Amino acid sequence: MTARRLRALAARLLPPLGAALALLVVWELWVRWADPPRFLFCAPSEIWRDATARAGELAAATWNTAVAVLWGFALSAVVGVATAVVLSSSRWAERAVYPFTVILQTVPLVAIAPMLVIWLHAGIQAVAVCGFIVSLFPVITNTLSGIRSIPQPQVELFWLYGARPWAVLWKLKLPGAIPSIMAGFRIAAGLAVIGAVVGEFVAGELGAKRGLGIVVVVAAKQGELPMLFAAVALASLLGIALVGGVNAAAYLLMYRWHVSERPD
Amino acid sequence: MPVRVADVVRRFTSQAAAPVEVLAGISLEVAASAFVALLGPSGCGKSTLLRLVAGLDSPDGGSVVVDGRPVRRRESPDHVAFVFQEAHLLPWRTLRKNVELPLELRGMAAAERRDRALNMLERVGLADARERYPAQLSGGMQLRGSLARALVTDPRLLLLDEPFAALDEITRQRLDGLIQELWHERRFTALFVTHSLREAVFLAERAVMLSRRPAHIVADRAIELPADRSAELRASPAYNEKVERLYQDLLIAEGGA
């Protein structure tokens, strides 16, 4: 890595890290100065103290949630792209099915989760399906709009050479839709984390396999404010990691040819 | 490859407005290995006619027959190639992979199609750019790439839809020269839609002038100039006389008479 690229990387990373650090310092100083009751508010140092004391428990919970999130996200990536491909192949299929995919978007997850517990039992399957349900819709719509935006002459080029439908799919539709698919994945990654954590409130396992959602519920009931903050922070780190993974994949797939991934 | 267009009618219907008749009974015979320019006022239906011959569209009346076989939408003739107004290279493929695409879709082995694509790229002067992506090429290079993609299959019918309209004059004349050379070499049948009379006279053996829509043929002229046309021809009196003649035709076509 050249000095120039290092500087570019620093320019990307330092501002958000600096902002986070400044926030933590102000927060800490304010808690020490104002000394609010500890069931209302706590300092970053107290969160750090409790979190490190129970690091094993938090690490296990993060891991359990991460597994459910990855399953949910992977499922919605595969099912979402496949559904969009089918819907894009005929206007009738789209008209018949698309309205129902909107339902996925509008029915509140907490209302579906109890049903999932009945069908799948509480545990990782039900939690993963919660992540899947909330993250599916953006994958479908983005993939669909990506496929629909492929320029007509490119499609006609494939007609002209008598391309088979699978060739149109693999050599035109999917590669052409990749920028949109990746945009869909980015949104889905964040939603899968939210879906899994909220899913755990209702459908999480209470025993050894508890995830961050359960940590949140238990900490809230027992008034352990630092643990609550720690669980929320870990859940958002999970989301950041997954979105980062999607960004890396998008970069690898597109940096050679797409404007959005061109180094500036 | 001979093309026969008989009494072709094409209307475009939209929900909002009354149907618009674009082609009002066009008949045209093109002999194998001929180079025919299609001219006419802009928006008159030249491109529509070309798309019908390519099998990218269906007529509402009449018939299009290429090499003895009827053509309809999505039933393109074999051995046909089409050059669009814009290059439309696939952005995620390198130039070479773009030129290989038609061969790939026809199931040619990788090594052979690679050789053919490289030869063709050499021919259009893009050998050095073969591993670049379309976004890294200039507009003129992209169009040369799309020409290579069209010619790599060794088509017997080449359809060109105002391919160089967006280029500067010098680049355009160079590419016209290249098409001339390739046509002499390979003797495909060529239908060339253009709105440049000079380009038509330089390239074609025959010029067909369409009227404003609903289009019919207002003039169909042989362009009698030496077969091997060099850049100097553009300065000769004979050349300018042909251009002037077509200009008179165009005035009639514009008048809708």
C-alpha cells in the first residue's frame, strides 16, 4: 500500500472515529458531573466495566445472534433474487405476486413472530426467519428494478443471436442487475439484524443459546442499564460488520467496471 | 443475402393517442452483397424498417423475407448483425469479451472465439485496448468495438442504424472508410440508416429516400461512382453532384409530397 492510499484510508476512517471518541468523552464527563441516578443513565466507563466482566456471556450472545442474522440474510438474498428473476420473466407473474410481497413489508414482525414460534419452536430457526422476513422485500424490489433497467438494445442483442433464456439470465440480467442487487443487499443486511434482535424478544431461546435480543430483555427487566447499552452496541456492530461485508463483495464484483466503485 | 420487403405497414399504438402509422406500405428489394443507404427526414421510420428486417419488431401488414425466409419479432434471420446508434457494449465485460459474446451465445469453443475476437479487434484498430472495460474507452472506440462485435460472426447481412451520428466528422469519416474496406473484403449485404447524405453517397451503391411518416419511398437511386472509394472522392464534382441530387430528393421527402 502506498503512502497515498494510506492517507486516503485515514481520511475515510478518522472522521467517524474522531466523532465517536468525542461523543464518548462528552458523555463520560457529563455523567460524572451531573451524576444522574444509575437506573436512568450510566457512563461509558461503567458500560465497559460491566461488559468486560461478563464478556463471555456477551460474546456467546453476539455469536448466537450473528448465526441467526447470517441465515436470515443469506435466505433473503437467495430467495429475493430468485423471486425477482421469476417476477421479471412475465408481467403476469409480477402482477399476481408482487402485491403480496408488499405485505411482508407492512405486517409488523412482532405480530408474526408468535406464529413462527408455534410452527418452528422458539430458537434459532424462528429468529432467522424473522430476519429473513424483514429483509426480503428490499432484495426483491431492488433486483427487480435492476433487471427492468437493462437497456432494451442489450436485450435485443441477445435476441439477435438467438440466446437461450438461461444465457439471457446469466450473461445479461444478473450481471446487469448487480449494482441494484448490491444496493438491496446493503439495506437487507441492516434489516436482518433488526429482524433477528426483535425476533429474539418473542422467539428467542432462553437457555444456553440466548442471543443479544434476550440479553436486552433480561437486562431491561433487571434494570441493568450498562448491559442494555452493551447489547445494543454489539447489535449495531453486527450490522456494521454485515454491511461492510456486502460493501466488500460489491467492490470486488464491480470495481473494474462500475462508476459507484471507482476509486476517487 | 437478399432482402425482400413487400407492402410493409407498421403502426404504433399507445393508450393515450390514436395509432400512428409509421410505414405505409413499403416495398423494397435488396440484392445479395448490395450496399443500400436508407435516408429520410428524422423520425420518418428508417430505423423501424431496419428493426423489421432484423427481427426486432413485427410488421402490421405485408412481409419481410430475408434469404427466402420470413422474419418476425424475435425470429431474427441467421447470419445477421445489427449495429445500434449507441455502442451498447456490456459494461461488465472487457472489450474482448464483448466482441466474443455473439460467438459465445452460439456455443463456439473458448480458444477459437478468442482468436476470432482478437483478429477482429486488430482489424478495427483496437488490439491494444482489448482488456479494457467500456467505461475506459472513448465514444469512438466503443463504436468501433460494437462494429467488431457485429462483424466477428462474419454476417451475411449487416444492418447499421445511424451508428456514427454522435461522432465528430474525422472519426466518422475514418469509420466510414473502415466499413467500406470491410464490405469490399467480405461482401455482406448492408442496409445503412443515416441522415448524412454525404455519408450515404460515400458508402452506398444505392440510396433509398423515405418520406415523412406515414413513410413511403420517394426516390430510389443508384449511386454510380467508382466502386473503390477513397477519401479524395469526397472532393470530386461527381460526388458533390450525387449529394446535391439526394438533397433535392430530401426536400421533396420533407414536403411530404
